[in-house]
Amino acid sequence: MIVDLILNRKDGEPYNAKDTYIYITEHESIFNKEYPISRAFDGGTNKDVQNALSQYITDGGYSSKIIDYIRSVDWV
């Protein structure tokens, strides 16, 4: 799940934007759902990706503390 990817990075796992993008697009394919996250990676700014990830966390009912982390790091 995408939330696991975020939490793994928070826990110190090395981060690579390209690998993250690939993971997210594969996740979309598996669940036959398009998230605004991949669109933000495709043509947006870091702020756009942060907003899309934050919305994913909110929609999923996850802790808002994760959003604080999302906004504290660069994703692109």
C-alpha cells in the first residue's frame, strides 16, 4: 500500500522518486484505480505531490501525523 511506502521512508528506508512513481502506478493498476498522486508526479510540483499524498492519507483515515511528515520532505 502507498501508506506503507510513506511510512517506510519515514523509518529510514532509502528513497528514490522514480521507484516511488513506479510503485504508485503499479498499485493503481492492481486496484484498477487512478490516484491523483501519479498525475502529480507526472506533471506537478513537489507541493502537488505532497497535496496528493496528503489527500490519500486523509481519504484513507490514516493519522494526520503522517501528513506532517509528507509535508516535511521532498518527493520529486
